[in-house]
Amino acid sequence: MSEPTRMFSPRRIGAMVLRYVYLLRGSWPRILEMFYWPAMQIILWGFISQFFMLHSSWVAQASGVLLAAVLLWDVMFRGQLGVSLAFFEEMYSRNLGHLFVSPLRPYELVLALLAISFIRTTIGVGGAALLAIPLYHYSIFEMGLPLLAFFTNLLVMGWSIGLLVAGLVLRYGLGAESLAWVAIFALAPVSGIYYPISVLPGWLQGIAWLLPSAHVFEGMRAVLFDHVFRFDLLTNAIVLNLVYIVGGAAVFLRSFHAARVRGLLLRVGE
Amino acid sequence: MKHPAIQVRNLTKRYGDVVAVDSVSFEVAAGTISALLGGNGAGKTTTIAMLLGLLLPTSGEIRVLGEDMLHHRYRVLGRMNLSSPYVDLPYRLTVWENLSVYANLYGLRHVRKRLQQLSQELDLEAFLHRPYGTLSAGQKTRVALAKALLNEPEVLLLDEPTASLDPDTADRIRSYLLDYQKSSGATVLLASHNMPEVERLCSDVIMMRTGAIVDRGSPRALIARYGRATLEEVFLAIARNNGQEEPRRRVAP
């Protein structure tokens, strides 16, 4: 079977990843931006942590809880932006028509978006995590294997939202691109990033437990405060994430089909 | 007629109450250059988009190189390509980067060699490492054509291939397309508003108006049938609905 007729081609996925790497490489503001926001977050929350260490007995029990929370939240945020902004690039450049007369399958584009999101998130948030070591003598890497579980789950949740946003913007045009920022921040208050879910009103706790992120941040606090790894929370997060990623991919692929019906691959824009 | 490379049957595209393409049927013989001619809104671009699967028809059948494009388009997409002013390439990538990405998407075996060959043939070398967005309209058109020829397509669809080009560049592109078609035996279907271009390149012309095929024939046959001096006059006669032929006549392939 020749390369173009294969149902799945790592080379085509690689070609799309290469396209995003070329884009990054050719633009120093984009490279700087990858590090800038996570670095600013960690600098700000580092000082806040230092202040609370002296004034809050709760934070004093686990000095790194706020820094760990901000870094892990950024994993989800950057993971989502990595998917949706990379897709927007195709819309900005009116490139979708060329891409989809080539043998590239829509699900291969999805995998390429996930791959570039992983690369961008790892570089951006990883840089901020390294910065915290000399600045605040805090290393999130001391968390060990649980960190990998938290990172993976938050990244997958970010991908799910990224695919959902990309699908909606494909369907409703670039006028809806602000969803990339709106969607994830709507989830922040109920994710329990900086406080336990028990702080929320009862009815809101029910919603919060439907989010993989709530299970991850509770799990993070269990590790940092109680030195216990909660497998029940991890299992919940994984199961929910499976639903989320399948849902996000389904919305994207459904929107792609709708775009073919409505002729949007040739007429992308606002 | 030679074995058809493109077969279209009762192809229709509706957007709500608007009929963009109205039950068109035609065939394009393999190894020929044919044209879709018509004014703005005639349905040329919509038809081309449906041939490639970028747009799903409301009804009808499309076969390209013997494959059903509505169900098995991926079997032939690697043997086809497109150049159109309605789609673009990423502006911030250089010409070389853009072509490399597409060469890999099409699964080319010798990427560097093919890119060098096309660069020489289409005279891209001077701006090969410049961002695509910084190029002039003529340079962009040549790059788009290079992208369309990367995989040496058996079926090449061109939407206004020389739009916005100066006469010298446009003439060179036409010569190149003729040479490419002769040497490769490819089937080329182009949509154009440029009548002298169509007269020079095409052996067969499909005239469209308001989504329907109203006439078809070789440029010479159409000129003779309408009693006009040039294809442009035929075009105007049809566009203004004062041709000698019955308007909106559907032509069986």
C-alpha cells in the first residue's frame, strides 16, 4: 500500500508537527511567549507563597502547594492553547483547503495538534518549573511519579477542551476564537486548583467532581499534605478523561464534517 | 472520447434555498486539458471543491480515476492536486518549508530532489528561503503551482491559475502547464475567466451559468456554433443570455 493511501501515516503526522515547529522556529515572539507566561505565573505565585507561608497555617503545612497548583494548572491551560491555537493558525493562513485535498486525514491532524501541544507545554511549563528551583528552592519534580500522573491527566483534559474549542471555531468561524480563553477559565473556579473542593457550595461540588481536574488537584493536595497517593482519585480522573477526550475528538470530527457540508474549508474566517 | 478521468453525474449543491450547482453531469477525458467557464457565481469553484471532497454535494455522483469520491476519496487524493486563489499557504513559513511539509504529506520519496527540480522549473530559487507571506502575487502563484505539482498529479484541478499575474508570468505558467500535461499525460481541469488562456490551453470547454451547464465543446466548435469571432464573445453571449443556442441546455457527456 502506498504512503498516500494508508489509513494512518506517522509521516503525515510528522509533516504537520514539522509545520508547527517551523512556525515556532521562525518567530521569536512565539518562542518567548512559550516561556514568558508560565515564568510570570511562577514568579508571582512564588511571592504569594512566601507571604502565605508566614501568614497561613494551611499553606505552611505544605510550602509548595500553591506553586505546584499553579504549575499544574498551567499544564492544562497550555495543553488546551497548544491544540486550539495551532489549529487557528491553519484558519488564519487559509490553509485548510490545501491540507484536506492532500492525503492527510482529519484524525491525523488531531494527533499532530496533540503532539505539538505536548511539546509546547513541556517546554513552557518545564521551564517555569526549573525556574522555581533557584528562585524559591522549590522543585515540583520531588513529587516523583504522582507528578507524571497529574501532568498526563491535566494535559489530556486540556487537549479535550482544545479540540472542543477548535471544533466550535471551525463551525462558527474565527469570530468565536475567544472561546480558547473563555472555556478553560470557566472551569478554574470548580477545579479546586488553590483550595479543596469542599470549599464550594454543595451543588457546585457535584459539578466539580465531573471534572478530571478536580480529582487531580485533590490528589495533588493529598500527596503534599498527607503524603498519600490517592488511587481512587487517579482512577476517577482517568475514566472522566477518557470520556472527555472522546467527546472532544467527536465534536472536532463532527465539526469537520459540517465544514465539508457548508463549504467552510474554502471560506474560513470570521 | 478517451477513457474519462473525471465523471460527474447529476451533481447538485444547495445551501438552503440557494442552488449553487444544479444537477450537472460531465466527463473529462484522461490526458486532456478542459475548462470550466462561467461568470462569477456560475458554480465553477463549487464544482471543483466537490470534485476534491472539500465540499460535500447535496446529491449526485463523482468518480475520479475510477474511484467514488464520496466514499473513497483517500484512494485517489494522493494522485490529485489543486491550486486555487481561495486557499493559501502559511505566510510565516518559507517557501522551502511549505513545500517540504506538503512533500511529506504526499509521501514523496525524494523530497529534496523534487523541491530542487520544481524550484528550477518554476523559477523559485531566488525566494526559496523567504517567508511565503513576503512574496508578490506572481511569486505566490508560482509557489502554489509548485505545491500543486509536488506529487506529479494525474488529475490537476486549477482554479484561476493565472489570476493576478502579469502577462509575461502568466504566459510562462501556461507554457509550463502545457509542457507538464504533455510530458506527464495528466488530466487538467481548470476554471478561468481568461478566454485567451482557455483557447490556448484547452481542448474542451464546459460553459456554466447560474450553477448549470449551458453548453460544451472545443473552443473552435463553440466559436463556430455561436457565430462569434472569439471565445470571449461566446462567453459574453452566454453570460448575457443572448446566445444563438438555447440557454441552460444541459449537455449529456
